[in-house]
Amino acid sequence: MERYPNKDEEYRRPATPGRRTRHRLSPRERRRLAKKRIRQLKRNRRKALRRSMGALRYNLPRIFSLTLLLFLILSTLLTWQGRGGEDTILTVELPAVNREHLRSASLPAGSVKEPEIPASAAFLLDTSTGEVLYEKNPDLELPMASTTKIMTALVTLENASLKEQVVISERAQRTGESSAWLEKGEVLTVDQLLHALMVQSANDSAVALAEHVGGSVEGFVAMMNEKALALGATHTRFANPHGLDQEGHYTTARDLATMAACAMRNPIFRELVVSDGYEIPWPGHPYPRVMVNHNRFLKIYPQATGIKTGYTSRAGKCLVASAIRDGRELISVILNGGESYWDQTVQLMDYGFNAFTQVKFASAGELLASVEVGDFPRRKVDLVPSADLIFTVRKDRLSSYMEAEVTCPRWVPYPVDKGREMGELTTGEGGAGEKRETLVASQPCRPPNPIIRFFAFLGSMLGMWWRWIRWLIPGL
């Protein structure tokens, strides 16, 4: 059996015919072969690396494009998902402008007592704010006697000029009770008849004006009822222009105050109701007709500014009065007040002026809050009050009115029209006299054209990327 030598023995294989004989390699030859083998392995590795890099260079643009596309899609989705705003309400605390005055005027809670008014119905209105300061049976329908002439004068002033001439009819001459002694065929101006109506409380003058303005008494009465409805006096119905007792002729204390407040906004009406007297020529007589104002309230109350008395057997003694103090004008109504109706009116006026004060938070058009509108781009619209935010508050309740709360949405979608109600101011919340007023948009806000919206969308996306970068690299 053939034996192979160990490593210490010289390697020799018996010669075999046809087989090449291997000789033992010298150390130098081994080193040369090892280096050659190493160089070959390196060449093979470089070839493999070139082949793999070639595939990578070929696929790299595709990989980059696909990655960029996915990134853009993700960014677009996130940007689009981020449109709109938080479905939350913005709340802002607003202190009263005259808070220092309110602190000094404030009285202990419950220290103010309402006056006791024996009239069938009574009402006290602050015309500057529309606040009701006192009411007793405010919607009880009652006859109103000559206070009817408030509406007669108002409708006349709105539909005739003072210089127009009026021919007195027989019907006007025959109208009884309080009169200006008008005679059939006599010609007077609207101005003269209005003074006779409101100063002397002349019933014949009321008929003459009604026939001139309305074409007939019935036509004018229809105009009076139409005006009352327009003012919201839904519990009022006129049957004549003078106020003499007649079936279906009635009003309420609330409605009468509303009509009086409207009439007092007319400067000519204000002059009429404060006039002490007036003279009208009287043809055929050596002296004029003297009209005397019987409204004693003008003499007993220093701040009085009008307006009309009334009396019939059915209506009782009635008085609609007005007075102004410290820029506040009050209108009181007494229906069927009895002999003390003057004193009751004075009590109401003193109560309104002494027990109440005004709380102011903002003027009309003053910026109180802002609301974000739409997306791409997102804009803002200012919220303002449409009128002065002034409230009349009883002095023993002032502690609840030192501050107000403004509430509005943080965001709304396009479009927003000017004057749209979008917020609310609340003060005295939870109290007996809680006040609420709406806030409106000060300007319109409409979506821009598509091109602007597209670039705004891109800007939003870039902004999101920048936020990501700053998150990844803090302090950038």
C-alpha cells in the first residue's frame, strides 16, 4: 500500500506514466504565488463592486424620484388635512370703560327699592339704551285718551310738510271736547294745526290733519295702525286720530313708550311737545286763538322735555312724559293713574335717574376680537359692535357688570359678509339683568382666485417642511 510522507518528509510521489510530477515549491515561489492570488482576489472584488455600483447608478434616479413623489404626496395630504381651524370658541374678558365710576356708584345688593305705582299700567324706558327700567302690566290693553295724538303728530310729520295748507272741513269743526275753535272753510298750515294738536290737545285739529294727510279720517287711521305695527306695537289699535273713547281704540304702556320714543327722535316733534303756548290768528275776532300747554310735568320737573297728557272717562288720567339728565333721556308712561298721576311720573323719573347708571364697554365699530377665515391663504376678519355697547344697570347690581365676556369662533370658512353676526358680548351673566349683544364682521372676506390659492397652498407646504427641519435640527 502506498504511503504518503508527513509534512516533515520530502514530498515525493512515485512516478506514474502520463502524470506530471509536482515538485516541492520554494519559499520564494510560495510568496510569489500568494501575492498573485491576493491581486486576483482584489481584481475580482473590484469587478463585483463595479457591477453592483452600476446597478445602483442605474436605479438611483428612479429611487429618488419615487421617494420624492411619496414625500410630496405625504406633504400634500398633511397640508390639506391641516386646513380649517380648531372647532373651539375664543373667549376674551373685556373690562368696562367707566369701571372706576361704577365702583364709586355701586350700592349694596338689594338696597334699591322699586317705587309703588298705583296706576293700572306703568312703564319706564331709557331711550339711549332701550333698557326697561320699570314695568307694571306693560302689555295690558287699555284706552289711552289724548296720548293718541303722539302717533297722529308722528304720521303727519312723516307725510306732510309744515307749510302745506289745510282747509277745515265740517267734520273737523264738529269734533267736540278740547278744540282749537276751527271753522269750516278756514285755511291753516300743517304747522299751526300741529301746535294746536300737541299744545292745546285740539281734537278738531286731529281730524283736520287726518283728512289732509290720509284723504279721510279712516284712511289716516289705517296709516296710524300701519306705523304702529312697523314699530312693533302689536298690542295697539287706533280707531280715531284724537283719542276720544271709542270701541277698539287701545294700546299698552309698553307700546305707547315705544311710539313716544320714536316720535321724540323727530326734532320738530320735540319742539312741539315742549312748547308752553302758541297763538293762531282768528279771522273775524280781535284777538288770536291762544293754545296753552296743560302738561304740568314741564313745570314741576326741571329736566322735563315733554310729551303728552290725556284724559277720558274710560281711559282715566294718562301721561306720557320725558326728561333728560346727564345725557340720559327717560320716557315714562302712566295709564289710568288717578289723581296722583303727576306724582307717580315724578317717582318713576327719580327712580330711573337716581337708581340706575350706564355701563359702557365699547363704541360702535370698535375692534373687540378677530376671527380667522378660510385657508390658502388664511385671513382674519375683525368683530365689532354695530352700536355702542352701553347698558343701563341698577346701582345695586353693578358688581356683576364690571367686566364682560366676548365669545366668538376661532375659525370660520369662506365667505364672510360684512355685518354677519359672528360673536357675542355677555355681561351680568346669570343675574336678573343679564345683557347680551351681538358682534358683527366689520368687513367682507371672500376667497381669492385659484392661482393665489394654489401658491398659498405651496407656501403652507413649505412652511410645514421648515417646521420639520427645525424639529430635526433644534436651535436652527
